Amino acid sequence: MTTLSFEFFPTKTEEGTEKLLNVRDELAAYNPEFFSVTYGAGGSTRDRTYAIVKAIHERGIAAAPHLACIGSSKAEIREILKEYQDLGINRIVALRGDLPSGAGFDGTELRYANDLVEFIREETGDHYTLEVAAYPEMHPQATSFEADVQNFVRKVKAGADSAITQYFFNADSYFYFVDRVQAMGVDIPIIPGIMPITNYSKLARFSESCGAEIPRWIRKQLEAYGDDSDSIKKFGEEVVTDMCKRLLEGGAPSLHFYSMNQAKASLDVWKNLI
């Protein structure tokens, strides 16, 4: 049976947190494998990430906090790992992370995600199931696709258990990436990250910044709908559902939905698959 998981981001207000916990309860009815919770640039959401993870965990659902190494010392990372161990968390999404705006790169003890994975293994052994990021369409800061593939293989060799991809809308990019890294000896599950389409302008801006390509035929159709949000959502649901079906038929082990702290769009797709 196909499993699924969802990503949340920490909210900034009590009202936002209350709404998020309602979404958590709605999504929990579909027995997700885990909820992941993002971690702001340079650890800027550390306390809020912890609070959301705690609220998910206390509901009896597996929570997987994101943990980024950029902007944090080994001592700080060690402290966070201990906090999550004490809470009973046993899954982490280990990332390099983004620098806060205007911050420099010097002075970071753990510079890359493979360094973080190796450090977590040294500190905690096999306590944590470690997820890492994968980029079927190449990380936007990578020097080349080949270099990015090598970076991913380093993370796996450092001790990653599985990977979650950046979202994409071209299933072929996922299959090609999986074939490439498997040929290099990678045998961990690589879970497609799925972004529901609900708002074209926001999606276009976000995709530009993170390097996710919106295929021309999808982009042109979304542009043609203009402000017709109902048509955008209907078309988006069809496109993402069809891609998910192809991914699962092609052997994808699971699906990880970027929920944007909402339930409906992800569930509309999921219900088409079950």
C-alpha cells in the first residue's frame, strides 16, 4: 500500500498555530507516515519548529523536524539533537539550509548536508531515521547536474536512510535522477515531493527561487486562466494527480506533499489515488 507524508512550516501567530493543528488533525485521518516541519534560515524558527513538532508528536503521529547546519555550531546542533531525543523524536530531515539574508558563509563548522548527516550519526548512532533532500532538476546553486548528483551520493554514503525530492512537474526528471544515482550504488528510497497547484503567481515565484521547472504547457494553461482560481485549482489537481499516478506506477515508494499548511489541495489529489 502506498504511504504518504506531509510538510508543514512553523506559523508566526497563535491563531496560525491553532489553524495548523486543525489541519494536522484533518490530515492525520489519512494515516500519514510522518509530518515534517521546516526550519528557518540560520535556525531562525528553531523554537517554533520545536513547538509544532511537539504538538504533532503528542497527538501520537510521527514528526520529522527539519534540521539545517548552516548558521549553527556543532554545540547548537548537539543541543537540538538532545532536545528531540528527549522528546521521543526518531526521524530528522537533515539539510544544509539557507543562510539568513545578508549572512556570510565563513565560520560554519558543518558546511554541507553530508557533514550534518555524518555528525548526527557520530552523535546519536542509529537513533534517527535520516531523510535528506534530492533535486531531480538540480539544486539552483549547483555548478552542474553531475556535481549535484555527486553531492547527493555523498549524503547517502554519510548515512542517510531515505530522501525527499524538491517538487517537480515532470515525472521523467524524477525517473532519470533515480536511475542515475542507483547506477552509482544508491539504494535508499527516494520519495517524490509533490506540490499541489492552487495559485499560479505564487507557484511561479516560488519555483523561480527554488529551481523547480514549470513545463511550458502547464505554465501557458495556467496563465490562460488569469484570475479564475477555480479553473486553476481544477486543472492543477488533474495535472498533479496524473503525475502522481505515473510516479507510483513507475515505482516511487511513497509521496510527500508540500501542504503549505493546508489540507484540501493535497487531499484532493490523494483521494484520486486511493
